Amino acid sequence: MALKKKKLMSKDASRKLISAVDPKSPISEQYRTIRTNIQYSSIDKEIRAIMVTSSGPAEGKSTTVANLAVTFAQLGKKVLLVDADLRKPTVHHTFGVDNLWGFTTILTKQKTLAETVVETGEQDLYVLTSGPIPPNPAELLSSKSMEQFIEEAKEQFDYVLFDTPPLLAVADPQILANQCDGTILVVFSERTEIEQAKKSKELLEHAQSKLLGVVLNHKEVKNSDYYYYYGAK
Ligand SMILES: Nc1ncnc2c1ncn2[C@@H]1O[C@H](COP(=O)(O)OP(=O)(O)OP(=O)(O)O)[C@@H](O)[C@H]1O
Ligand SMILES: [Mg+2]
């Protein structure tokens, strides 16, 4: 597939992603640890289509998936980050690109993946913005064209990462979980209720998704830990 360089990620936008801006920071190191753990999960079955979700809103799904996408691309793997949050998409903001078309344009067969994908300023990292928000996201995600999309995306890219809406709010993440090779659940330190996290795990099991792991986001780090990390570099 010939990927055209349509729009470059603006420098300002790229600054938001710590993995891109400061790969040596302790936080970027943590994203690399998550990447390594995902790779270890791939021993029995290849894990290349991965979604990131959380129980509720604003727990760090979009932040986590975008940093992971950068981190995988830094390995020289060709990565596609797909904005499958068809309720509150943000990938176009994060990467400073427009969102006239994208994922939904492909699912409704108005454009192809090659016509829609956007090359970012990060080597080997491509993004697919959400496209126009449809009235029926769950229906689109369970369509035959979604199956074809995942197949094609996995042919063209080493890793396909999906940003999603909250699991306890809408059915979309469960539908997607069933089609991806694995799911990462983000929990927000001291905010996500244990019951909500358990319910999310149940829903993912029900969707027959492989739960790759849980990311504890926004964990307060004591100063002494920072010294340790810096010292360990
Ligand atoms: N570890 C963190 N440290 C500081 N700020 C964070 C962290 N994680 C997320 N944020 C900030 O919290 C806000 C919500 O994060 P994000 O958009 O990633 O969550 P989300 O789960 O995708 O939200 P939504 O449910 O609205 O899609 C953002 O402004 C983001 O920059
Ligand atoms: Mg989000």
C-alpha cells in the first residue's frame, strides 16, 4: 500500500506525548515496560490488534494508547493508531490533524485505508482519525466491513492500536474487544472504583477478549522513586 504523506503532525501537538518528546523520562520507560509485557503476551498467539479501554471517562485511555503507539513505533514497528472512540474522538487533536474523514469513512466504504491514513511526524507511526461521528457506532463496529478493516490493517501494519470509549458507558468497546487480539484496561489511581474495574473485567471476559493487563494511571510517585528511576538510567 502506498501511503501518502498527507499531513504532518505539528511540532506543538507532538510535544504533548511524553514518549515522543522525552523518551528517556521515567514515564516513557514505564510505557516501554508495558510494550515489553505485551510482547511477552504474544508467545502463544500473535498479539497485533490491541485496544485500550477503561471503565469510565477520563481515566487515561487516549493518553495511554497514543504513548504506546509511539513506543511501538520507536522499535521500528509499523504502527497504526485508530480512533475508535466514536463518541468523543481525540486522536485528531493529539496529532494536530483534521478529521474530515477517517475510520468511519472506511467502514462506510466511502474511502480506502490508503486514502485515509495520516503519516505523523514520528517515524513508522500512522494515525486514522475517527472520521465523522455516525448515529450508529455499535452497528458500524459489528459490521462485516469492520472485520475486513481489521484484516487489512493487520496486513499493512505490524501493530494496530485502538482508542475506545468507556466500557461501562457504551457497547462499542465490548464489540471491538471481541475482534482485537487483546485488551488493555486503564484504571485511574485512587479514582476507579474496584467494583467498576471488576465489572469491566467481566464484560471483557464475556466478549471473549484476552485481557493483556491493567495499566495503573496517574499513580502518585514519591520523590525518592523519581531519584531511583533517574539514578537507574
Ligand atoms: N498520568 C497522567 N498524568 C497527568 N495527566 C493525565 C494522565 N493521564 C491522563 N491525563 C490527562 O487527563 C485527561 C484525560 O485523559 P485521557 O483523554 O487520556 O482520558 P480518556 O480515558 O481517553 O478520556 P475519555 O473517556 O474522555 O476518552 C487529559 O487531559 C490527559 O492529558
Ligand atoms: Mg479518550
